[in-house]
Amino acid sequence: MQKGKNEHKTQRGNPSDRYMEGAISISGKGLGRLRIKNSDDVVEIDHNFLRTACHGDTVKILLHPKAKDKIQTGQVVEILRRSKQGFAGILEVENDIYFLIPSDLKMYADIVIPKDKLNGAKVGQKIFVTITNWTDHKKAPIGEVTKVLGTPMEHNAEMEAIALEKGFDAIFPPGVVTESKNIAENGIQESEVKNRRDMRDTVTFTIDPDDAKDFDDAISFKELANGMYEIGIHIADVSHYVQTGTALDTEARRRGTSVYLVDRTIPMLPEELSNDLCSLKPDVDRLTFSSIFEIDKNGVVHKQWFGRTVIHSDKRFSYENAQSVLDKKEGEFYKELNTLNQIAKKLLKKRYEDGAISLDSDEVKFKLNEHGVPVSVYIKKRGDTHKLIEEFMLLANRRVAEFMSTNKKNAHPLVLYRVHDKPNKDKMQDLAFFLKRLGHTVKLKDGIIPSEEINQLVIKLETSPLRDTVHTAIIRTMAKAIYTTKNIGHYGLAFKYYTHFTSPIRRYPDVIIHRLLAEFLSDHVVPKERFYEYEAMSIEASNREKEAAEAERASIKYKQVEYMASRIGDKFDGIITGMSEWGLYVEEKSTKCEGMIRMRELGDDYYTFDKKHMTIKGKKTGKKYTLGDNARIQVKNADMNKKIIDYVFI
């Protein structure tokens, strides 16, 4: 790309242009790669120039002089942020030297453990090791055992390993536990209730997943004499309990988010708060921070109010319970649910008209036996009640951000925005070309596929075997949503202003926005010199969100491989979802378990990969495989260590 060439030319002029920063990717063979910003080009870093950098670390690299027609190379000069503080794996011994063989296949060095740092670990056990010294890249890292996880391949050991590797631990420091217990014991003070808008006599309920334990949000509903509706979005007032400067706050900031693995939740806050005092349970008073709107039947907001409240939830619905009431057109709070549902549909329609992109993703769920082994895998579908809650949460998030950003009483408001940049135009061009190969022509406007075209395509493919493949391609084209104090809007939602206000039990940025909104409502202006402090928090929160998502995906992938490991030889229906020079990626239809059919398994022919047309074709027979093809497959192998599934065609 021209941009890349220009960047490299500037090396000879300004020395600072010879340096780059970013997250490094490392292959299993120990080769590093760093993507050049706003480009598909990469810088390659030889193993000898990694200087102890590990996969996912944020690094500063020095670019080497660029040779003509050669790939740009470089070397790590500084590690700015470690993506991992430790590694899980198996303890081994050789010549009386103990070392960890990391489970992470991208960790290219074994970690040596001094005998006095084994902390009771035995050879062959699954353990978690923290690196204590690794300054010389020519020597092995030194570490200590911080936790014995158990037997390799045992359910609890593997799930805990996934969480710990991303920096999430179910156990809270003693000081944090003490603080949370003291807060819980003090409970809700009557003096605090008197300072709040009292919403306890208004019909209020929560709608959450069936297995949820923490209820961040509740909705209240009241018909008004003027024919409009008062709809309140009430959010747990976590910032009232979690005060700045406390051990509880420091730990919540470090965690950044709750993590949802296939069998457990690792909460951001101790359960005394997350599952009890902050949770909006039915039949008890709870302190909340609320957005209350006067809305007409078309979803148009005529009045709004933001502030601290006290509520008393009348009912705890699961999504399924609430959906059943809507489907049967009768039951507890049917009138309220039905009206909210009709308004939510209007809000959704307006979002699409304004350019929001519709990409509902399927959620993979597991039924586990008493040993944590998956006995079935199923896809959880989204119904009207999911969309109802989503629309009112989006409304609250958007209106809070808009209120703080446009209110004239503060010329420089500090807001922690949730932003989503426009897609890279080169990536959009690639997506358009990819879609054309699948038989779907889309038009580009100013280098971007208009959102209405994407939505029309998604609707068209709703029952197509290509649906998930196209969804994945679109998502990969999009920028990643992040937190920042600099607003650029939210492209995917088509909002000019957007923040996260509605989930402070499980997201630290929401706690921050509650604090900032409270300051704003009290006419306290946050000094501009503190903006950098909040921008640093934004970067931390974005990183933690990414790491939590990676842990969640890793736990799902592990269970999918484990599910197929007990089904070697079984036959399934699949669909071709991807391809490379190594072979075909096939997803089993009912469980979404993706595996590979390697080139050598395709039969007695020489098969080649045509990247331009995304096909694999046999030279002699002319047999062709394309994306979206249905396939009858058999499980050949499932490797729990590498977390890969091998299929073959029947």
C-alpha cells in the first residue's frame, strides 16, 4: 500500500518515524507481527528481536531499514504493557530443574521455577505461574507457582486457568471483602432514602436471563393523564457504595468488568454487593440512579429527568417468563409489557432509519453434567423481550451522553464515551469484493457500504446457510467499540452521543459515568487537567473488556472441543464457513462447533486454494468447494491441548 511506503520513506528523515507502538501477535513458532496503523501491512519481528515480548503485549518497536520488495522488519525496544502476568500449564522436571510447559501455544519459552517457589505443586499438575524475572531474552524466564489448579483436563482446573491467564480471579483480596461486608451490614440508611426521588409506588420489574444473579437494571411504567407514559430506567447505584480511593474501587477498576465463562461468573464486585445490596431484587427497597422519560406511543421523548432514586421492584421476570406473557397476551403486567414492547419496536425502527446496523449474534450455551462435561450444546435465540430491554437501555445510555455533552451550563463537560469509529475504507472494499464472490453486489458510498444495504443483506440472508459467514465478515470489517473521553459518535448504533450507564455492577466505565453525572447534576465542573486521568481509565477499561471477551471465547471453544472429543466418528451436518491454503473450515450446524478439513483429507486429487474467488478446487476432477456449501461431516479428532477439531467429509 502507498501509505506504508510513505511511512517507510520518512525513516531517513525524522528519527521518531522509525518507531511504532501496538499489540504484537506471535505465532506458535515464535515469529512476531505488528500491524501498521490504518493499513493491512505488517511489520515482522524475528524471534531473536522479540526481547521477551509475548503474544498480545503492547510494545514499542524500531523499524529496520526497508529493503526493496522485502517485507518490513523491526525489533522490540520496549514492552509498554504485558497482556499476561502469568501462565497456566503443566509442571515438569528434568535434571532436577522444574519448569512450566505453558498451555498457551503462543508462549515460546518454558518458565523455570526454583524449588523454593513451587509452593506445594507436584509434577504433572496443572498450575498457574507468575513470571518474576525475565530481563534477558537469551535466558529462560523465572517464575513462581501462585496457584495449583488441579489435574490437567479437569473442568474446574481448565476454566480457572482460562480466567487467571486473562487476569481474572474469583477470589477477592481480604481488604476488599472486609469493605464489602461492612457496606452490606450497614444496608440502606433512611437518611439516604430521604434525599432521593421516591419511585417505590410505581410499577417496577426486572427482566434478565434465567440464571442471572445480579440485576443491574429495572424498568418502571406509569400511564399519565395526558395520554403519555412515564418510563423509568433504574440502574443500581453502585457509585453510592463504591467510593473513590477505597480498596473496593481499586479492585473494581483493576478488574474492569465481570467475566462470563460457560459455567460461572467471575464478578467485578464481591457478591455481598453484586448479588445482594446492589442487585435490584424484587420485594426490597434498592438505591438506584435513574433516567426517567415522558414518552408517547411512538417512542418520542417529550421530557426527561436524571437523578438518584429509590425503587421497590414488584417482579423478577426471566426473558422467557416475560416472553410467555407477551405471547399468551395475558398474565402479570401484560399491559405494561405490551406497551413497552410496542414502544421498543418504534425505537428500533427509528434507529434503523437513522443508519444503525442490525447484527444479532447467536449465543452458544452448554448443558454440563456434574463433572462439567458438556452433554449438549444449543443456540440461545433472542426474542422480543431481549430487544425490549436492549432498546430502553440504549435510550438511557444515549440520553445521558447527550444530556451531559450538550447542556450549556458546562462548556467543557467530561464524559466517558462509548465510541465506534467508521470502518476502514480498504476493509470495506475488501468486504464488498467478498460479498460479490458470494453473489451479493453492494454499492459503496464515499468508500463505505451504506448501513441500509448491510441491513437489507442481513435480512435477505436470515434463513441462508451463509448467514453466519457473512455476519462474521461484516463484524471483522468494523472498527472495535472503545471507551474514550474524545467523542466521535457510535457508527454501529448511529448515535452522535453514546455512553455506558446501565450496567455498573458488571462494568467499571458505568461506575465512572455515574460519578461524572452526579458531579454534573451538582454543578461541579471537573478540571480540564483531569481529562488525561479519565482517558487513562478509558484505555484500561477497553483493554480489560477485550481480555474478558477473549476469556469467554476461550471457554466456549474449549467446551466445544471437549464436546466433540467424546464424539469421534460421529456424523453431523455442517456448512463451509472459511478456507485457506491449509484446508476448509466447517461449522457443525446445531452446535456451531467449527473445525478444519485439511487439504490432504479432501481425496485423491491435488487441491488448490483460490483466494480471489474463495474456492478450493481439484486439479484433475474439477471438484469445487465454496463458502456456504452444505456438507456431511464426520469427527476425526479433537485435540484438547491445541483446542482444535478435525473433520472429514463423508
